[in-house]
Amino acid sequence: MAGTEDTHQDSGALTEGQAGRMLAGMNEVIRAGEDMRKLRAEMIKLLAGLGWTQDKIAEVADMSQPAVSKQMAKDRAGERPPPMELHLDQRDIPWLEGRLWGLAETVSETLDEDAACTRCVDALSRGRKRFTPRSVDELRRLLEEDLRRHQSRLPGCRGAYDEISRRLDIPAKGTATGSPSVRRALAREIQRDRLAVDA
């Protein structure tokens, strides 16, 4: 890692701040079930593949170093996955769903109690709702309502939504590196950071 600060970048790096927020969010809902535990394990594997030390992973994940070491030992027998691209301009469905999720979280936080999408966002974030074509359509409909009613309070959000929506309508074929859940989590965080920089 070149540094720990969060900066506007599409260079393929994952900042310590981004990783810390993703893993902290997973820790908050770890009781939601096996899916979140599996996602955290995959994130640890990803960070190790990017060259992060066990001590640094333990720090940002708020875990003990022995726990991280044990998790990494489970993965040593398997093949290391190819590096994952970490820029917004990817067109597979999980990545686009993650971008939509990050956008919806930003809208929800900006509008506070006025956001139509808040309940859906909370359900997705806490694992009570899964990403399915139906739930994604619901989130899109609610986001469209928020963007229509509060456009002046959401600079940059309309453009991001239109781009994501177009690509969801005509998704790219083929497979991408990483599990769908990891790709959603990464895209969510990178989209949030982009919106914060562009605001």
C-alpha cells in the first residue's frame, strides 16, 4: 500500500480507510449469519493477496492477529485468486449492484429521515434482505423517487444513478474476479468515496 489516506483514485489501490470501513460494517452485522462471516473471510483473503500484513489486517478488521493468522492458514492450501480490479468502470451485475447500494446509502444519509430508500438500504446492510432482481428493482424505484424529490440536495447522485441504471439494463457478459458478495462490498465503498469527493 502506498499510503493510508483516502484520496480520489481509480489506480487499483484499496486504501486502509476503505478496508477499515468495509470490515467495520461487517463486524456490526456479523450476527446476521454465515453469509457475513464468509464475506469477512473473503475480504481478509483479498487483503492478503494485495500484500497486506497480518498485523495490518488485524488492525483494520478489529480482530486479533492470531485470528487473522488462523483465517489465512485455512486459505493457504488453495490457489490464490488473480488480482481484482478496483475501479468504478466495471460492468458485471454484482459490481453494479454494489455501486447502486453505495449510492443509496449516500442518499439515505444525506436526506436523513426524508429518504424513501432508507428502509431498503438498512435491510440490505443488515443482511435481512438479499440482492435479487426484485430487491434491486425496488431499490432503483426508491432511489428514483428520492432523486426526483430532492435533486437539489443530491449533487452528483443523478449522474451516478443514470450510469449505473443504464449498465444494469444491459449488463456485460462474462465473469469477473472475486465472489459476488466481495465485489458488491468493494464497489459499494468505492462508489461512496467517489461521491464524497465529487460532492
